[in-house]
Amino acid sequence: MNVVEHGFEPPTARLAEDTPRGRLVLAGNPNVGKSVFFHALTGMYVDVSNYPGTTVDVSTGQHDGMLVSDTPGVYGVGSYNDEETVARDIILTADVILNVVSASTLERDLFLTQQLLDMRKPMVVALNQCDEARTQGIAIDHQLLSGRLGVPVIPCVATAGIGIPEVLAALKQPHPGHRMPMLLDRLSELGKTGASEAEALLLLEDDPVLKARLGYRGVSEREAIYAQRRAFVDELVQATVQGLDTPPRLSLKLGAALLNPWWGTLVAFAILALMYAVIGDGVAQRLVELTEERLMQAYYEPFVRRVVEGWVPSATLQLVLVGEFGLLTMTVTYILGLMLPLVVAFYAFMAMLEDTGYLPRLAVLVDRGLSRLGLNGRAVIPLILGFGCVTMATITTRLLGTQREKTIATAILGLTVPCSAQLGVILGLLGRTGNWQSWAIYIGTMGAVLVLIGTVLNRLLPGQSSALLIDLPPLRLPQWRNVVRKTWNKSVGFLAEATPLFMIASLLVSLLQLSGWLNVLMKGLAPLVVGVLHLPEAAATAFLMGMIRRDFGAAGMTDLAMTPAQVVISLVVITLFVPCIATVVVLYKERGVKEASTLWLGSWVLAFSIGGLLAALMVP
Amino acid sequence: MSRLSAAKPGERVRITDISHSDVRLQLMRWGLMTGSWVTCQAVLPGGPVVVRRHHQEIALGRDLAERIEVELL
């Protein structure tokens, strides 16, 4: 076929060329360096994470005529949670599997390896992180291991590129390997029902989703198979691995210190302080002032306004596009000038913390406190992210184990956690009151409301929250390439998801403004603000602006003449009051109409009753 | 015979029973099952228990630790 001569490609020939020769699937436990292999195979970027739940998005690419799929990091193939369901479905379609295991946690990782072998998938095992294992005093006889498993086992240090060419070569000749002997009879029996060998194993292991899908009603042998596999793997490790009994002193001591209530808390506060200095002050204040005010509002907005006013005759359309809440003005400035720097900074910080293995230890430290609020330690991640952007944090609540935990975390975020846009104005206003009581009352009130919401919801909501059950990865230094890649993927992912929502939100506000409802609302709110909260009438405008962007609300307060008591009351109200309109749109998407509406209405009640209470106590 | 939640940091204990079936299966994947020896690595007051077997550290919430029976060395 000569494409140039004919001027076009015959469609059939192109199809034949592009048809993948099969499907190559990467599988492995969380945090074993799978993404580096995916990158080496496909040249594409992929997300990696310590924390199960953050990689449910699946990346695919091409290698050597094969379709390459990544899977979320899992400890076994099953239906234990969302990631496993995703991983299981992809693994079932695999023609070849590249199983990445960590040399330093082989006992854990080989369980999945043996399960994949029991599924009868042709496979290559990449024995990664060999350098880390060596410094821990672990020595692995990889040739013996390869012989016992019946598949190629290739030692690698993927981050340094060591072993990757050998893995690519081995992938040309993958082997099906050895199954556990006990399974042979049972599986061939099941094979007669028409299920594939891989499906047959999962049916024996009582996978509920697959049983329903294939209409299988046999008895579960999961417990027996798991126990035998564990014993089988332990015996394998005994035979091929040396130096397991001497764990490294330094990293263990450091790890133990992080779990100590005193030292651990001290470190946590130090990290929070650093985070505030870098993100809260450096990025949210200084950098955003540059990007939002000096770049977007000074250059971009006047330019786009001139263009639209010159080309679009309709005044209504002009208002929607470039008005106060315009799609091309406020929305674009908001996303590029404010959200982008903040989101990148927050994700970079979290990526670094994730890479070091610190976050799971922080989760252990705060587990007791959070469990009283119906959450477990893992919820610390969305809660921290909330101080950056509540919208971003609300999306992250997906990683929590049960619906009730997602509900509780979302409520705490939406009602009590001030995002960084708002935090800057709040801190500035509290500082201006010039007395420590204002700080104490504000922080005390918000803390009390947070605890109240968690405790009440924990009592009221049916069911039970999941308990903490996590493995703690070894402490290590962050890999910069990893951090950059993760930050890039997460930031792009968030902006892609949130941008249309911001657009919808600003459109809604413009419609409210056009129809005159914004004014009606402000007039209606004024008596409540003056009568119940004892605040100046103009504060009503600030509160309503806060519905659109929370910092608009807080910023509106700056110009009002208020006593220190009034400042505290208005800040409490503005924090508790309805989340910004972008968060509300995410709320509806993530939690559904009923829950989102309840939360929205609840925030009105909460803001005005707590604010009213404070006013009655503080303003004579 | 006692509960894992009553273990003290540094103690070596042997797991004798894990009553929660999902937890039992998840722990088997990580390498812990009835009969396994573990070292208690940390106990947060009123909070999770962290155990270690070889190079693997696992954190269990207080409720789970209370449902795991162990015996002391």
C-alpha cells in the first residue's frame, strides 16, 4: 500500500494495521511503580497514588501493536471496592498481564501474582524497587522464583530505567505459569459450564458481581482458596527470599515517631504550617493577586469585553458573555487566575505527601477523632483539600468507603470548611479587629459546629461507617517525576471536570441577575440581616455574593464599617452560609438532588441560627 | 487469650481469631491470618493499632482490633 501515491488510505488496510494484536494489562498492588512501566510502554502520562481510591480512572495506550490498559492498584482480584471492580473487569479481558511487584513487600504482592496465575493469564512479573529492598537487607533469588511461578521474573529499578528493556523483551514471550495444584480439578469441572478459566476461578472465589452476571449458584470456597494461596505464597517466599527478619531501623523509628501522639501531632502541625505558608499565603494571596488581578482583570477582561461589545449587538447576550458574572470574563478569570494556581499548588503538595508515605500515617493519627464524627482516618485527605477548594475536596470524597461517610464528609466540607479564597479575607478581617477574642470566638464556633454536624449526622444516618484498615507503605523520598506527573494529571482532570460546572454556575447567576431575582433576594434578606444578626443592611449583599463565590462575600465585608463583634458574626455566617455555586453544582452531581438540596437549605438555617445566637450573646 | 486492642507497642503476639470475615480476607491478602506472628508497632490511645510482620505495616481501627483475638509470646 502506498499512501502518498493514492492520496488516501484504503480504510480496510488501515483497520488491519491498527487492530491491536491483543490486550496487555498492567496489574499490581498500590504504590509499586506501575505507572513508570505504563509510561515506558506507551509514552503516555498516567496517574499514580499511594491511596487506593484516587486512581479509578483508567489509562490506556498502545505498545507494539497491543492495546495497553493500566488498572487501579489492588491487593487481589475481587469486588471489595470500586477500584477492585474496575481492575477485575479489565484483568478479565487481558491477553497478557504485566504484573508489577515490589521486592520489599513480596509476601503481600505475590498473593495477587498467584491469583493471576490461577486465572491462567500469560504473564511477565516485573520485580520492581530492587534498590529499596537491597537497602532493607532483602535478597531475592529471582531465578528460583521464576522457576517456581513458571513465568519470567525480571529484577528492575523502574525509576532509574533498570530492567525495563528486559521487561519489554520478555513481554514478547509471556508464559501462563503454574496454578495452585488444589485448583486443577475444581476449575476443569467449572470449565464445562462455559465460563473462561479466569471467570471460573472468580466464581469459585464467590465474586458476587460475576456470579450474578453468569447466573452461577455454586458454593463459595473463597475462604479455603485464600488460606491455601496465602500458605502457598508464604512457602514460596520462605524458599526464595532472605533477610526478612531484619527490618530497617531508621525508617521504622521514623515511622513509629509519626504514629506517636506527641511527635506525630507536632509533625502534622509543622506540615500544616508549611502548607499555609506556601499555599495559603504564597499562592492564594500573592500569586493569585498577580494572576487574577494584574493579569486577567487588567489585561484579559478589558480585551474580551471590547471584542464582544464590538461583535455582539444584543445587550442580554453581552451581559451573559462579558457582564459581571460573564462566561468569558468572570468564569475564565476564576478558572485560570484563581483556580489553576491553587489547584496545582494543592495537588503538588498532596502528591509529595503521598509519595513519601506520610498520608496513611496521618490517617492513623487522626482516626480516633474522625471516627467520633462517623468518619475514619482516610477522610483527612478531603478535609485538608477543602481548605484549598471545597469543590475539589467534594470530588475527592469519592475515596471514602461508604455512602454515609461521603455524606458526612460532604456536609462538613460544604458547611464549615472555608476554602482558601475565603480564608485570606477571613484572616485579614480578623486581624483588623485587633483582639484575640475575635479569633478565639470564630475558631471556637467553627470547630464546635464541625463537631456538632459530624456527631449529629453520625447518630441520625442509618448503617455503619467503615473502620480504618490500611497498609502503611515504607517511608521514602518523593520522586520528582512522579510528583510532576501526578500533579499534572490531577489538575487537568479537575479542571476538565469543573470547568463546565463553573460555566453552568455563572450562567445561572446571570439569569438571576437578568430576571431581577437577585435584587428581590437581597431586599428580602435585609430584614433578617438587620433584625436577627444585628449587622448593617449592606451585609445582605455580601452574603448573596457569597453564594456565587465565597470570597466575593467575604470581600464585600471589607468595606463595611462594623464593630469587632459584628465582624466575627458576619464571618461565622459567611463561612456557614451556602457553599459557592460551583460547589453546589458538584454537590448535585455527586450526592443527588435530595441530599444536595437538604444541605443547601440546611446551610441557610445553620448560618442564621448560629449567627443569630452569637448576635444575641455578643451585641447588646 | 486477649484482644489485639489490648496489645502494647513492642509486644509479639500470635493471631488466633479474626471474627470479621471481610477483614479476615483482606488481611490474608496482605499476609496475616490465624496463626501469624506479628509485632505490635504502635497503639494510638483509644485509636488504631499498627502491627508489623517482616517489612509490612498494617493499621487497624480500634473496632477491628477489638474483634481480633491474639495470644502473647
